[in-house]
Amino acid sequence: MPRWTPFSYRGYYDVPRVIVLVLADGRRILLESRFDEVVDQYDDYYDVYLLLDEAALDGSWERLAEYTLEILGRVAVVDVRFDSTRRDEIDLDSLGLPELA
């Protein structure tokens, strides 16, 4: 059964490319699919990070990477399930990361 979780995002090309979500236990998670200037396209994977609590969304999104505690893994963008708008909710189970359970 899917575990739908709301998220905030910046950057959108087919899907959100930088996502922050808050788990039920208060942990903040960053998913980032970076743009590669050399090949002129977005990465096919999200890098998934655990964020420090201080990584408030009222600041610059460009600096979020400075607030990561650890990388939790990589997830193929095509494997991530979004709500029908692709802008409101994400299915945590589709990330396939036991750390998010």
C-alpha cells in the first residue's frame, strides 16, 4: 500500500528535480536530480540525502546540499511514484530505501 507524503520542490522538467519532504518522525529528506551541462539533460537518478534540521525551506534552495548529513542512496527517477499532478505527493515506498521506513 503506498505511503503518500507531501513535498516541496524547485525545478521541474517532466518531474520535480529538487524535492524536500518531511517524514512522520520529523526527519527531512532531500532528493536531487542534477542537471548536467555537458550532456544537456537531467540525471536519470535522484540522489537521496538526510538533511540537518537547520535546513529550513525559508532560505536558498541552492544551498540545501550544504545541510546534508549523509547520502541514503540513489533512486531511478522512473521508479518514483508521484500523485497525478506530479507536484503534491510522493509515494515513499517507491523510493525503495529501508532508511525511510
